[in-house]
Amino acid sequence: MQQKFHQFTLVSGLQANLSKSEAYFGGVPTEGRQQILKLLGLSNGELPFKYLGVPLSTKKLSVLQWQPLIDKMTAKITSWNAKTLSYA
């Protein structure tokens, strides 16, 4: 995996910030997870988490989990309606 991060850097010119990165596992025994995390220097990520403000999960999210995003979008749309927009 370290080699893949290096290849990504070479190809894209971007560099992954491993201190902000987490690993997510499915069906990997605890011992294997710990070895991978130690080798890569990553922390173990837990679901659900937010990506660009949107909750991501392997399961259907409840309305309660979506509510902060719904509130944010409602406020944004309300502010658009409150502004006088020029149609010129």
C-alpha cells in the first residue's frame, strides 16, 4: 500500500496526508488490521463518518443522522429566497 501511495504521488503530483488518513476494514481479523495500521502509520476509521459534510455508512442512515445536513440545506435555500436576485 505504501508503494501505491507513492505511485499516486508520482502520477498526480499530489501527496496523501497520512496524518489525516484512516483505514477502513471489512472482514479483516483484528490481528491483520493492527499489522496494517502499524505498517502504514494510519488510524482505524469507524463508520459512519462525514465526507464533505455528507454522512457515509454501509447501512441506511436514519433521519436523525441526516438532520444536520437537512438543516444546513434548508437554511441555505431560505437565504436564497430572502435575497433579491437580479435577472439581468
